[in-house]
Amino acid sequence: MQPVLKNKSDSSYAQPLLTLGVDLDAVAHNYLLLSGKMKTGADCGAVVKADAYGLGAPEIARALYARNCRHFFVATFDEGLLLRRALPKDALLYILHGPHGAEGADFISNDLIPVLNTLDDIAYWSQQGQRPSKQGQRPKALLHLDTGMNRLGLTEKEAHVAAEKDLLTALDLRYVLSHLACADDPAHPKNREQLDLFKKLAAAFGKPLRLSLANSGGIFLGEDYHFDLARPGAALYGLNPGPGPNPMRNVVTLKARILQQREITQKGTVGYGASRAVEPPAKLAAINIGYADGYLRHFSDHGTVVINGEKCPVAGRVSMDLIVADITHLKTPPGDWAEIIGPAHPADAAAAEAGTIGYEILTSLGKACKRTYIAS
Ligand SMILES: *Cc1c(COP(=O)(O)O)cnc(C)c1O
């Protein structure tokens, strides 16, 4: 005898198992909100490194270009090349990690503008103008001054050397930038310290320079931090740029299929390592997402998913491509889907459960999940 299909319609079987929806209208909205906050005359660019924080650099950059964004920051030459092919010619593409990973001539022929981080970078890049084919044209560059990250950029001492020895004359210097360590915490005294040092170092060059300091959080620190160009990333993708309520619109919605539900009829445990005990009455749902999809294993016994608008805790360990959620408390039977990330449970909230930041949630999911784009 044929078993009778009890819980699902035939058509539900053909649905996808996992969808990472990226709302390009929300990205555009967030860009306009950020650029609208900039002081008069200052530009707002976009940081689209790491494949636009996992959301797809070509698609994101094209949506931003359509809203008149012209300054795009990526980490590497390869990322820059991908965008050069995706965007109209007048898009300005900056390579944060400097003139590494490809020949100088290839940077120049693709109009990729490196950020110079060291004195060696400056010397190397200045030579590019001396090639016979360049006829003395000065190569375009950005210069990075370190004001407290101790990561990339000239140290205070090196900045003074560059200024005193006039090391920038062979360059077509577009912007001088620095990066804030604590911009998401407006009360942190380091913000003001970095601002003051940035102004002091820039002044040491003794000529007018276009400056760029603010990332997402920096835009919200006020006009003192805006200078000529801002470089937001996270806030474009809906992450909260500060400690208060999030002013940005949600961009990412990750949904996974519920594959099976079960009623617990006797005492037992859930998943690998038997880390979570269950006893009746309890109901569990097995959901199609795991660490191979970029859903961090740190969510084991800590994560939350949303089913029928209600939060359900992840029960037991995250498997390679499955999790189990406790749905005992649901008042209505769950449908086919669990929302893993979305308006009801944003990336920032999920990050807190896994002991990380929204940036890591987005980049790890974006790398592993197939993305679909929503745009009007
Ligand atoms: C990543 C990055 C940004 C963007 O920072 P968000 O916090 O994502 O806004 C800006 N500037 C530099 C140098 C960066 O590396």
C-alpha cells in the first residue's frame, strides 16, 4: 500500500533547501542614508572587499554605482580587476593592500589605484611613472598613514620622513587616508586621539591634501571625521555602525528548509557528542544548514532561528549541513522554512550568540551559500 503524504504538499519537495537573499534596494537605501549624513562637499565611497562582505561585489557595486557612488575600495588586485570588468570606466577603484600581487603595469592598464602603506610602496610606485611608455605621467595613488591601528600605513616617524624628504612628488596623490580602531564606540577616547594625529600628520606635508578617515562608524562620529571621502562597508550591508538602535535597513535574509520534525517520546540527547539532553514533551526540527554552509559551529547550543515568527533555540551541535532547533513552544505547526538571519534575527544578533561580529557572519555565509538578489 502507498503511504499517504501527511504533512507536506508535493510541491514543497521541489523548493530550494537554502536561500541567501540580498536586498539591493536596502543596500541602496543604506548608501543614500550614509551619503546624506556626509558634510557638504564630502564624498561617500563604498568598501566592497571580501566580495562585498560576502554579498557579491559586482552586484553590490553596480547597485551603488547606480546611486552615484564612484569610489570603491577592495583589498587586492584580483578583487579590483573583477570590479573593473563589472563597472563603467569612471568608477574609481582603490586597492587597500597596496601595489602587490600583480605587475605595476597591470595595475595601471586597468586603472587600479593602490593604497601605499610603506616607504617601500612609495618608492616602488613612484618608479612606475618613469617607464618610457608612461612619458613621465605620475601614477595615481592613495597614501595610508597609521594613526593607532598598528596595522597598515606609514608610522608617525615614517610620515615625517616622507614629508621632509618630499617623497610624494612623483605621485598623483588622490587621497591620504587613515583608519579608525574604535569608530563603533563614540565614547572611546581613541577616536579623538586618532583624529588629532591624522590632522597633525597631514599638516606636516605642508600642502593641501584630500583626506579620508571615516568607516561606517566614523560617519556617525560627526562632521569632524568626514574630511573629503568616507569609506563605509558594514553599514551598507545592514550591520549596526554604533552601539544604539540600528539606523540601517536589513539587507540579508537567510532561510533554510525544515527537513524533518519529530516529537520526543522518551528521554534522550540531540546530535553529535550528545551535548543536549531532551525529554518529553518536546518537539524538534532538523533544518538544512550547517557549518559547511558558513553557519558557524559556535552556534551549537547557542544559536537562534526564527520559525513562524517565533525564536527557537538551536539544540545540540551544529553538524556539517544540519542543525536541530527546539520547536516545542510553537503555537502553530511550522511551515517549510526557518529564518536563520533576517529582520527578526539580524546578523549582529546572531553574531553575539556565536561570540563574533556581524562581519564574520556575513563573510562566512556569503562564501558558502548561493545568493539571490532582490531589486525593484
Ligand atoms: C574594511 C575597511 C573599511 C570599512 O569598515 P566598516 O567598519 O566595514 O565600515 C574602511 N577602511 C578600511 C581601511 C578598511 O579596511
